[in-house]
Amino acid sequence: MPQLNGGGGDDLGANDELISFKDEGEQEEKISENVSAERDLADVKSSLVNESENNSSSSDSEQTERRPQPRPDPESYEKHREYFAEALRRQQDGGFFKSPHYPGYPFLMIPDLTSPYLSNGSLSPSTRTYLQMKWPLLDVPGPATLKDSRSPTPGHLHPHHVHPLTPLITYSNEHFSPTTPPPHLSPEILDPKTGIPRTPHPSELSPYYPLSPGAVGQIPHPLGWLVPQQGQPMYSIPAGGFRHPYPALAMNPSMSSLVSSRFSPHMQEPDSESSRHTAHPKSPVALKREEEKKPHIKKPLNAFMLYMKEMRAKVVAECTLKESAAINQILGRKWHSLSREEQAKYYELARKERQLHSQLYPGWSARDNYGKRKKRKRENKQPDFTPEESLMSQSKKLCLPYLPTEKTCDSPASSHGSMLDSPATPSAALASPAAPAPTHSEQAQPLSLTTRPEGRAHPHFPLPSKAAGSASGPTHPSISLHIGSSSSQTTPLLSRPIPFTSLPPSMLSPPPSLHQVALQSRQALLQSQPLSLVTKSAD
DNA sequence: ACACCTTTGAAGTCT
DNA sequence: AGACTTCAAAGGTGT
């Protein structure tokens, strides 16, 4: 029985270190039991070649004709659910499954059901929370799975659907609808040669994670599945994405001979467009267009972004506000109300995210995305602020977090009371396996100079100077000036030398509810009154 | 259609 | 080295 690592997956060794395994030896044993023969792998490779060849010459419509699109199966949604349940059950049994959700990913991570963090469908960033799975074609399911068209095999799953418990990494759910089941849920989408459920052609799927530099558009986020409530694509890809159905294989040296020229993991020009026109010199305009068509590999989400993604729905549900700006203010406050351990989860998650991202896109740099957005107007930010105006501007930002945590929209972490009296979690975070790895940027969890109550600053997490710059940001470049001398202060509310000489009395009065704060935030947004958040009456 | 707003953090550039 | 800038998500709002 071929081991995944041996049967074409030996290149995944590096990745194996990326995410810690649970009972690694046992898992490998299970893998070998679960994986079918190398013959299958060879067949898959063969079909892959055919797919590749076909794709280069045949149109999507031809592919569609060859594989008639099934009618929408009213039961497919239930099949989804059944499959997820099955997948989780297999995991519990130590078995493996595979999913089409992550063809661009050399392995899958599925939540470790044994993790104490796993509850309510939420996933822990704990290093032992994920089970690493080999991904697609190399992870050939057992014959029963392959042949049993009655049950929704992984290859039938829609990449967009995000089940709350799904261990699958999703990239986009924009097209998913329970009432319009994805065509590839049907067993028709089997490799004609192998009978193995194949990863559907891009025409049948929305695009995934394009390891291919030729992919067009945005890339679904590798850990998008960690945000079960919505499953929005972190790296979404517009229509007309990949031309190759197996972009993931670019990550696999064993397969690279088949597709390397097409799917180099490095940011190269896609052949799908460029190579066809190599005979003709490109005009600058054409070059520019192609440049624009290059995949937009988004930055990995940082800890706060991951937190926001997870919590936004809750906050929105608990509040009537819809404006993200206001929601984000709330989320920012809630973020700071989290304990060290809770934040550490997200820092760890973000760290893994970055690792994964760097593995998937070795040549990618955040710089690549510079200029992708239109330049913001902030260039003309407060150039001529008077000191008083500057102070006011700072006050707006600094005041918000000092509003005690609301009751109506509170998070469990902050439900004990206001942020002012929620002490910093003891140094457990440091001992926690989920604590950020001591990379150069993670030696200390960044503290928000603008918002974190002094009492939360952990002595073991010295304030990185970078955090000052980060916290101050371009919009509030002077905030950091008021932070440095605050370390010895202890009183939460007045612990920091916030230059609130003009701080209104309302700041110290009973705080408004979160909803009120949010409403005030909205007012602030609409009226651009720097202090409106704290000066407006709670009523 | 698209920039803005707003948050924190990472990573880039600039001085 | 430190300051500053950009981008990542989100979606209502404004131009």
C-alpha cells in the first residue's frame, strides 16, 4: 500500500512540519490503509495529463458536453451534510477523507475533534487542533468511496459550501445555494478513465486557490473555513480563473513534471494567456492588461482579521448596525477585551496562516499587492492639524476602547465587566502552545497602544517598538508619543498618559451600551466629529 | 463603479 | 532603527 508521502506525496515533507500532526504515526498508518494502490495514483496522473492536454485544446463547453451536467439534485444539500458528517466520523475513526475544496493545497487540515477548543463549530488555533490531510489526487480514496456514487464523495462536494463543521478549506461560497446544488455533486464527474472523482473543471467549479500564477483574480483564503458562519472567500477569484483543474499539483514535485511549466508555485506569467500570444510582441497595453490579470494573492490575515471574520457575524447579529466601520470599532474593542489566551489563539492562527501562505506562494510578497488598491486619500491627512485638533483626533480613537464593554453585544471574554476591570490574563498565554511563535514579528504579541488598557499589558510581552508604529498608524501618527511613559501606571482608566486634558466628563460617566456606542460610532462616521463617540449622550 | 470608513497586525518602504 | 505606508475583511455610505 502506498504511503501518501511515498506515492507521490513525498514532497510534502516540508509541509508536514507546517502543522503539527496528531498522533502522527498512527495517522500515517491510517493513511496507508486508506489510500489505494499506486495504480490509482498512476491513473490519476494519467488522467491529469489528459485533463491538462484536453484543457489546452478543448473548450469548457466541450468538456461540459463530454460530461453532461446533472440536473440539480434536491438532495444534494443533504448529501453535503451527510458527507461532512461522514468526514468527521472518519476523522474520529482516524480515517481520512479528501475534499475538492482545496485543490490548491497539498494537504488538508481538518479540525481535531479531540481538541478541547473545538466547540460550537469554532476551531481552535491550537497547534494540535488540526489534522493534516494529504490533498487531492494523491489521496485516493478507497474503492468503496470511489465507486459508491450514491454517497457524496469528496470529489462531489461543492467548494463553496461551508458547513459550520466543515474541515474543508473554502475559497468561495458565492455561488452556493442549497436549492441549487452544485453540479459536481453528481457522481457523473468522475474521471472517465479511473472512475475516480476528479476535481471538476474550472468551468464546473468556481476557481480555487491558484497556486498557478496564471490564475486570474483573487485567491480564496487558505483558512477561510475557519470562519464558518459565512465562508466568504478570503481570496476570491473572479470568473475565468484557472484554466487548469489541478493547480494544486504545482506544489507537488512529483507532479511537477506534468504541470510545472504551467503551475509553478512562483509568481510567473500564466501560460494560458501569455504563451498563446508569444508569437506576437505585446503592446504595453496588452502587457498592462495581463499584468492586471495576474492573480491577486491576498495577504494572509492577521490575528485581528481572523478574529473579525469570525466575530463579525455575531456582532452584526447582536446589533442593528450594519456599517462595517462601526462594527469594526466594536470588534476592535472586543479584541482588546479578549484574554491573552484568547488572543493567542488568533495569533497562532495567523502565524499558521502566514506559514501556509508562504508555503503556497513562496515567491509572493506583500509588496506584490502594493498599489493594487487605489491610493487612499490619507496623504492629505491632518497635514495642518493644530495640536488641539490633533489631540481631538487622537481622543476619538483613544476614547472608544475605554468605554466599558457593552452588555447587549458582549463577548464571553468581556462579559465579566468592563474592559477597565478585566485584568490581563496571567502569563498562561506564554506557556500556551497557541502563543505566537517567537518569530521576529511575533516575539511579542503586539499591543495596541491606542486601545489596550494598561492593565492588560503583560510584562512578558514587552511592547515592541513596531507596535507603536503600527498602532499609531498613518492616520494617527502621534498617538505613540503618549504611550511610552505609561508602563509604570497601574490604574486602568487613568493608567496611560492620555492627553485628555479636555476629556469630557461623559468619559467617566456610566458607559453606554455597545449598541449605543455603535450608534455613536455611526454618528461619528456620518458627522466626522472626532469626539462624538464619547461626548454624545448615551441617550 | 469605486473610494471611504474603521479596526489591528504584518510587512513593506522610507528616512 | 524607527517612522511611516499599505493591505488584509467587511459592507453601508457617498461621490
